[in-house]
Amino acid sequence: MTHPILHDIDAFLRRTNLSETYFGRQAANDWKLISQLRKGRRLWPQTEQRIRDFMDTYRPRGERSASMRGAASHG
């Protein structure tokens, strides 16, 4: 059985156009994460939370730069 978080990850990847390996490395420091989850790998609650935190706070590079420039000019 695959982990239920895969549905959320797949939606996130479609929205952001990130690759599975890039996502895994950034979210959990494991480039094989998604392929292993698809094969039934167990996911610890702490790791699931790290993944969800990554998805909640992720901003594409252009958005991060623009928001940082705006914050700098308002300071």
C-alpha cells in the first residue's frame, strides 16, 4: 500500500513543476523518497511533517527574490 501523502505530493509537483528527485532532496534530504513511497516505504511522522512543512513554505526562486527585494526596500 502506498502512503496517503503521495496524493498531496503529486498535486504539489504538478503545481510547482518540480521533479520528484529534487522534491525529495529538498523536503527530506532523500532523492529516492517518492519512488520508495510509491513502492510502500514506511514514512515516519517526523518525516511526514518535514515534507508538509516544505510544501507549505515553498516559494519558487523568482517569488523568493521578489519578496526579499520588497522587504528590503520597506525596511
